Amino acid sequence: MLRSIPRVALAALALLAAAPAAASADEPVARSAATCKVPADGRGWGPTYVTSLRVTATSCATGKRLVTAYYRCRTADGGADGRCTKRVSGWRCREKRGAAIPTQFDASVTCRKGRARVVHTYTQFT
């Protein structure tokens, strides 16, 4: 009988883990990392070209709003090649810039809020 108790407990834990948590009715929340769709031409979200968007423990809709808000913060402090140094909608963001020429640069931005994470990459013409 004692041997069957751990099996029952494990089965109950497995059922709890498999049950989806309650989510907001208007937007699904990614339980693990998800790659979100970006416009085919990469335009329309702020930077010249958004090349990727990946979210963890949040929705793609939230990720898209954060990309746009981060762009507004960045351009408010220095124009197209400005930097955002404050929280954006409660998220802490960090930007790493890669390849650059005088007229454009590539960057990757990681934003965190609790265990949720939004990572986007973009190319900006200056």
C-alpha cells in the first residue's frame, strides 16, 4: 500500500502540471518561449525593420506593444540612434548593438518583468 501512495501523488502532480493555468480572455499567454510573427517586410512597429520577436511567459500582443513603446522611449532620447535608459511600461530593457555603419545599425533588446521576457531584434536606419 505504501508503494502505491507515491504513484498516486505523482499522477496527481502530473495532472496538475498538464492543466493550463487561467489566462486573460483577450490574449493567450505563452507558457514557454514562443516566436511571434512579425510583418513580412518588418515595418510598422517603430524601428525601420523588426527582424524577430520572441516572448516567454507573456503574449505576442504584449511583446508587440513593448517593441513599439521601447522604440518611442529610444527615439525620445536622441532620435533614431538614441538609447532608452529607463523602464518601459514597467519592464527593464537592455539593448546590445551589433553591426553598424554610418547609416544603420542592428540591435537586440531583452526586456524582463518578473519571469516574463521579451526579446526583439531590429535594424535601424539613422
